[in-house]
Amino acid sequence: MGISKSLFFLNMKYLILLIFFYLSSVKGQGLNYFNYGLDSAKIQASAQNKYILIEFYADWCINCKILEDEIFSIHSLSDQINSKCINVKLDIDLFTSMDIAELYDVKLYPTILILNPDGSLILKHHGKKTYSELFTDFISLPYYSENCKF
């Protein structure tokens, strides 16, 4: 009886390890960020027929870190966003980001904006959001085309 119990627990350890490795593989690289500013992102978005996602964040913002590490790193969401958007990440503590934040009336962090390539606002999320809230918005967002402007 003692041997079968120890084999059971040994098998359970392997099962737990397999589950752990599977779950860790579900997380991905996250969003692909475009690092050349909003004006260049508009040109890129127009050329690639994509929207622009702007993520306003701050290093001191706990919800910003959760969004980046736990939500944007999930493949099903990041793949949807990367396929439909040119992603721009703006640190609100930098002066260059403050003008853009003022233009779109950003006051809470994190804030996620979805823009048409011309810069017109489609969608605005601010504060803590769950995976399901964001996934629902991005799965329902059609692929961009000139005929499909909001």
C-alpha cells in the first residue's frame, strides 16, 4: 500500500509540473511596441491598414504593471491587438507624452486608447481592466480598412 501511494504522489508531481509548464507557455511576449512616436505611428498605421493603440502608463502605477505583465502577455489578447494595431507605449512622466495625454483627456492610468490612423478616437479604457473586458473589445474590433472607419 505504501508503494502505490508514493507512486501516486510521484505521478501527481509530474502532472503538476506539466500543468505549470503548459500554463507558462500560454503567456507570450506581449505587445509589439512601435517606438518612433505618435506621428510616425499614424503613418505606419495608415500604410498597414491598422488602428493605433496608445497605452499610457507610469513606472509607479501598479495597475499598469498588472496590465503589462498579466494581461497583455496572454497570447490570445496580444495576438488580436498586434494583428489589428500599431502599439505605442507612452510614459506619462515624460513631457513628450503629456501633450498627447492632454489632447485625449487622459487623467487615470493605465489608459488605453484606440485611434483611427488619422488620430480620431474610437475607444478609451482607463483604470484597471480585466482580460475578458479587453478581449471582448478587441475580438469585436473589425480589421481596419478605409471603408470601416468608426
